[in-house]
Amino acid sequence: MRDTSHVPHLRRRRPPFRQLWPDLALGLIAALGLPPFGIWAATPIALSLLLWRLCRAQPAAAFWHALAAGFGWFALSMHWIVEPFLVEPEIYGWMAPFALFLMALGGALFWALPVWVAARLAPTWRSQAVAIAILLVLSDWLRGWIFTGLPWALTGHVWIGTPVAQAAAWIGAIGLSTLTMTIAVLPVVLRRPAGSSFPGLLPGIAASIALVVGFWAFGLNRLAEPLPADTTTQLRIVQPNAEQHLKWDPDWSGTFFRRLLDLSAQPGRRDLVIWPETAVNFLLEDADEVLPIMSQAAGAKLIFGIQRRDGSRYYNSLVTLDRAGAVTEIYDKFHLVPFGEYIPWGDAMAKIGITAFAAQAGMGYSAGPGPRVITSDVAPAYQPLICYEAIFPQHLRATESRPGWLLQSTNDAWFGKFSGPYQHLAQARLRSIESGLPLVRAANTGISAVIDPHGEIRDSLGLGEIDKIDAPLPGALPPTFWITWGNAPILSFLLIALAAALILPRRRA
């Protein structure tokens, strides 16, 4: 039997909604650790208080408390989801609140279901707290894969921008989530009863602080290590600031195109010029007369985002031009945004005559073949990532050879101007730390950046700026532990710890 003698008021049914407000508030407070707020300490403190509430509840009640907290976490961290619907508010604006509600509720289920499972299986309140912490980390990992994946707003992302993030070179993003939940659970499970040598929360709080200090010191030490010398490749990254509601307007498209040309043609040495995702509003197949003009303005090799057509299929692509304006490389985005860039199972429905959602009938984008490393005669080989692809760390380990750098071409105008672009940039920084590779980011409206292998921003252009970055390409570090082994070590540790938390208390009993 589960030991419940310490709990005077176990909740056996769904609690009244008035009792869920504290959980919602804790979820909102925890989300303040993510960009753009960056109050990292708020996350483990709020999660620790939440774990204390959850480990005292029966499964049904724990589910609802976790659902409320998860709703708060995802509602604040991902409220940028309304921005695409506000590009044309007169048409789509009415959908915005429904999109936010459903996104937050769907994300909250990734908290509530693991908590319910832990409450069902754990034999003691301490083991329940530990199991909840572990299962929430595994839920973070699962979100990167299930339903094509959305590893956004992980609990480990709160460390990006602090020295602690350097641990990702060893343990990855999921390892950082493990660290967050460990710091949160220690004050709960190490709580001592009155009359002991160190009563109350002091032992757990001290252990959590020691853990933060240890990882902080590790990060500072790694940041102090010298980086490789910059390469000889000189980059020019162009940011035209084509606002999304004007980007496809015929009256504005010429203005944005001239910005791209003018910024590319400004004096200064450059070996490679980079434009953002869908930088131009015409198809590659219709651009034969324009490509030489683009190449001449660049005065160097040019990589730019464009849409292309192949028969009845359309692709979101990155294209490379040589100095004569000839196409030398085409990379097609392969990890598409469901319902944003394609409709799931659309091609399958076409087989039974329903073609309104089929990518093969031009209804959305078709997916490219997968991750690639592209060689170049003016720069080290690179791995292209178009927008959303950069939030998936697994893609960094999916190529046959290791690149010398990462290139993210993105259109963050879809994310608004508050939290979305900063969170997207933060995840790009994490990819550099995990891989030990520099990452170059060309963003339509910002934030364009050059990021070194430690995830530090060398140079950047803010939101709404019309400008360019001229910078050398940073050198790469040797392969990191994480890039070699991936998440296997940390997942193995979590599963062993989960088994111990669920089995050992039963054996003692």
C-alpha cells in the first residue's frame, strides 16, 4: 500500500476549478525562465512548488493540477502562435484565440498524462515526486518526435544564455531539462521532518544551489577555453526586413527585392552572400532573367531562399548561385510544419480522390529528401536548416559526414516581435553548443546572427533592422560528446532512475 500517513487531505476527485488557479499561476511563473524574459531562477522554484502540490495528490487530482500548470506554461511560452493569424486579421484573426487555447491545452496534456502515470505507479509521495520529474523530462523528449515533433519550450531551454547551457555539449537539450527538474525536485524529496538535525527545506535547497553553482562553474570554465581561429571565409548576411503582411504585396515586393540587391552590392569583401528564407516572391522556374542580376549584385556566391515548382509539387528551397548566375545547389526543406506548410495525410487522401489537401496537387509544400551536407569551394561544407528545422537537434546527427558549420535561413516574421523570434534564436544557439559548430542565421525581419561553437553571438541584427552583417565564418570545435552519442546516455539514466524510484520503495516496504 502507498504510504499516505503524512498527507492529511488527499484529493480523490477532480478538484474545484478555484483550486487550480495556483497551479496555473505556477505554470505562468515557470515560463518566465524562457526568452524573452530570461528569469531562469523562476522556473525551478515554480516547478518545485508545483511538484510539492502534485506529490500530495491522488492520480485524478494530480492530472488536473498538472493540466492547469501545463496550460499556463505553454500559454505564456508559446503565445506567439497567434501571430500568423494576425497577418491578415480581417480573414484569420478570429482563429487566433482558438489556436492559442488548443496549443496550450495540447501542450498541457504532455504534462498532465505523465503526472497521472506517476501518481498511479509511485508507492510513496517521495517516489511520486521523483517519477513526475523524470516523466516530465521524458515528455520533453517525446515532444521532439511525436506528431512530427515540436521540441519548443523545453524546461531545459531556460539555461540558454547562461554558462549552464554549455553542459549541452555533453548532455544535450534533454540533459538540460533533466538538470532543471532535478533542481526542482531536490527540495521536495530531501525535506526533513521537524526535530531532525536540519529540518525543513534547507537540505534540498542547499543541494539545488550546489548543483546550479557546479554547472555554472563548469560552463564558465568551458567558455574560457580558446576557440579555433576563424576561417578565411568572409560572409555577408542580408536582412531586408520584409514584414509578413507586406511581403507578398505586389506594391512592396519590388522594394524588398531592391533592398536585397542594394545591401548585397555594398562595398566590402565577401566570399559568400546569404539571403533569408523565401527572400523573393517569384518561383525559381520563373527567375532565369533575374538570377544573373542577383549574382552580379552579390559579387560572390549567393545562397538564397526561394519557392520552386517541380511538376505539380512545390518546395521551400535554398538555392546556391555561382558568380555567373547559374544554379549549382538546391536544398529542399524536408521537415515541414504540419497545417502550416502541408496538411498531414494529404497525399494519402488523394489516393481516394480527395485532392484538396494533397501536396502532390500543389496544396502546400512537398518535403525534400532529408538532411544534407553541402560542399562549397568558398567555404567549409555546411548543413542547411530552413527555419523550423533548426529546433530539432536530431537532424544534426542525421548526416553521413560532419559539416564545418550550420546555416539557418528563416522567416521569423511569422513569429511576431516579442517572444517567438528570441526563442527561435535561443534554440539556434543551443544547436551550436550541442554540435560544436558555428551557426550562421539569415532572418528576414531578424534576428540575423553569427554564432560561435560555444553558442555565443558574435554579431547580430535586431528585429526590424534593414542592414547586413559582414563577418568571418568562425572555426569549428571537435565533435562534442553529445554529437557522438546523442541522447542515449541521458535517456538510459532517466529510465534507470525511474525504475529505481518505482521499485525500490516497494522492496523496502
